Amino acid sequence: MQTIRSIKKMQAVARQFAAEGKTIGLVPTMGFLHEGHLSLIDRAKKAADVVITTIFVNPTQFTPHEDLTKYPRDEKGDIRKIKSAGCDIVFIPKAIDIYPDDFQTYVSVEKLSQTLEGAARPTHFRGVTTIVAKLFNITRPDVAVFGMKDFQQAIVLKQMTHDLGYPLKLIIAPTVREKDGLAMSSRNKYFTPDQRPEARALYYALRTAKEMVASGIDSARKIEKEMRAVIAATCPSAEIDYIAFTDDVGLKKVGRVAKSTICSLAVRMHRVRLIDNMKLTGRG
Ligand code: PAF
């Protein structure tokens, strides 16, 4: 596996792959990799001839009250994991090269970036779409893989891909969970061993929602009430930011659960903000 830090070099290598007729799969990450990230690499390997994983802790997607310097990092460990996952290239650009001092161009998906996470974290998605557009321009992927765990992010990026006409297929890979159901996330490491069991609250609530739907209840209001009770019982100090029932394309809120309904939620507990989601009918 090759480690590339220069944008020019990455562009040249991507052009070379294309010239050789090889398809490129891209897996953008902010590092501190866990099994969830490795499953994205695995998915990309199935869909493309060569896989590029990027590590870049993107400052523009942090909102002013979020601490960029405290974001967990482990570059050496990440490179080791990416290599053993069978990736071809790891691209680790420098912040000053991505955002030079005179940087002033942003990509923004207007409507989809404003609800749910966007309402709680204004400018977050503008940062995500800007960096991902830059990574698309640098690596020219045929396929890009993102996780369902960040469902809204994937939908926003799908819209950007469509609107800007990137010639690539965007794949949304399933959420990877810990044994107790907690969705894998770099933020899980912030919990102490005592606090950690309470983080199951989100999964328990989503599972309850899915069970209610399976039993014939389709009222979002009724399901939300029950989910709030489950969260309070599992983590009494939790503060629920939102529980939302939306369709899976335009993120339109629904009052009755249908085939395409996704339930998303954000919950703050022990100073950690967790998000998760689940399709409420069928599998997944
Ligand atoms: O999901 C993430 O880790 C980030 O938002 C992404 C897509 C790598 C952009 O920085």
C-alpha cells in the first residue's frame, strides 16, 4: 500500500489508474478507524479495481463550539488497519494544502443541509460537502462509499453528486454495530466504562420503534413517545436533541410510518452527542 500526502501526487496516481482502465473506489474518513470504516473499504473493494482511503480531520465541518483539537487521532494505527484491510492507497493531505490561506470557495447543498443534524450544527454539512467535493476532484473515483450511520450525510452527498454531475456511483453501506447494538463511532471512546452501557439507549429506542411498526403501529407520535421512555429508562441523564421520522430521499418528515421511513435520532449523554438511525420496515 502506498501512502500519499501530496495533492499533486494523488492526482497523478489517480490519472494513471484511469489511463490503465482501472476503476477507483474512494472511502473518505476522518481517521481513528474502527470496524465500521473497514467495512466501507471492504465494500469499495467489491465495487472497484483499486481503493483509495483518505484520512483528513476536516476543520470546516466542526461547528464553533466543537473542539477540533480534541478529535481522536491515531495515524500510525490507521495506516496499519487500512493496509491490512487490503486498500491500495491511503491519502493523507495536509490542512494547509486543502485549505490554503486564501481559500474562499464552498459547496453547499441548500435544503437537505438545513434539517436534523444541519439544524443542530449549522455549517456542518457545508464543510462535509466542500471537503468531499475536493476529494472527488482530486481522486476522480468511479465509486464512493459512505456509511448509513451518517444517513443524512449520505443523502446530502448523493444530492451533491447528482447536482454537480460527478460521474460516480455513491454506495451507502450498512451501519456496523457493537455486540450490544451501539453503532460504531469514533466518539464512543469518550465514554468511561461506567457510562458506556447507557449508550445502548439509542439502539434500544430504535429497536423498540421497529418492533412497534412490526406489530402494526404506524403513528410516529406514539412511537416517539415510547422511544423517549426507553431512552430515559436506559440513560436517565440523556438529553434528546431530536427523534425524526422521514422518507429516505428528501428527508421529508412523516406522521405515519411507511415503507421508506427512516427514524433518525440525536442524543446527548455524558457530554457526548450520538446519532443513529434505522429503517423501520423490512430488513436493515
Ligand atoms: O463521515 C466522515 O467521517 C466525514 O464526514 C467525511 C465524509 C470523511 C468528510 O470529512
